[in-house]
Amino acid sequence: MSIQCKVKSIEPLAANTYRILLHPENPVPFKAGQYLMVVMGEKDKRPFSIASSPCRHEGELELHIGAAEHNAYALEVVEAMRVALADGSCVAIDAPHGNAWVQEESERPLLLIAGGTGFSYVRSILDHCIAQNIPNPIYLYWGARDRSQLYAKAELKQIAAKHGNVHFIPVVEDAPEDWQGKSGNVLQAISEDFESLAEFDIYIAGRFEMAGAAREQFTQNKQARSERMFADAYAFI
């Protein structure tokens, strides 16, 4: 479904990472964990996870877009958003898409895994679960190149402090000496923390290679059930 949207705001979250708020002309029904596609041309639609949750988005759609200079695919979208914001024009989106939404009826604990701006996907799921008072244990692992990319770390620590069932574990690849958390590969950190993932619903957003590696490692070594692993990447790999 193609929908015209006004660009309400664009603000930096971290280096080359932006929060963009869109106001669609008509409400967009979606499930936590789905994505939209920004229409750049008739045959050019670019997917981005919806960071807002369906129960608390107030008619707006939030995106987190990582757009480094070498990433023309995302950078061109941010530039188009800037033009629309400046001149009051609209951008077109196609939404909703994706089958990796949160399984609200499940009583299993949740393992949310994000790489980089894949955080926007798990952010929607986490916020929805909190808003719906879902009591299942939730473990959110967020892997980034360095701590400056963990732009929502303070907010997530506050959420975990307020909700006893929420556990936030940041993981950075390039850890400075004063870093107090986990360092290295996010999948390795999870493997070290859990003997078994057999009872978990696992939600993953990041590079396709990470999603593929997680499925292989966790099903083979941690008893994870492939049918309880959810990622948009699994529709393509």
C-alpha cells in the first residue's frame, strides 16, 4: 500500500545515523517488528525497519537510518527526506512489510539481537512488549562497532532499571580501556551467556550474514529452534 508522508523531523542519533519522523496522510496499521519501504522510483523501493511501536506511535512512523558516505543506498534516502522537509513536499512509502513481527501470544522468553541500526527493529518490539505489559523475560543484545553507535544506551538502561523482566546487554567491537560492558562479537557474547536457547523466541536484525550465522550457530550449538527464530533476512537467505 503506497502512502504519502510528510517529513516531520530529522535529527542525528550518532555519527552518520539519523532519526526520521514521518507523518503519513492515512494511518498505517503495522505489527511490532515490521518494516516499510521508501519509494525512490517505480522499481526502486528501499526497506527500513519501523522503530516506533504500533500501540504508541501517535500516527507517526519513526525510522533510524545509518547513512555513512560510502552507503549511497541509505544516504540517498536521507537526502530525499531532507529535501522534503525543507520544501514541505511528501515522500512515498510502501507499508507494512515483513513477517518477523513479535509473537504476542507466546509465553517464551524473548532474545532480541541487533547489529548497528538494526536496533530500530528490536526497539519497536521492546516498546510494544512494555506497553502491553507482557511479562516474559526480555534480553536485548545490541552489538556495535564502538560505543558511540549505541545511541540509545542510556534510555535502555533506564528501561531495564524500571522493568525487572528487561535485561540490556551492549556489546562493542572496539572497546576502550574504560568500557565496562562486553566486547567483541555480539553472537559470541550471547553464546557465552546462555547454555541453551531452546526455550527462547529469538528476534534478529542486522546484516544478512549475522542473521545467517546466528541461525547456524544457535541451532547447532545452543538448541535454538529455527521455527522460533525471526528475522526479515530469513525470507531471503
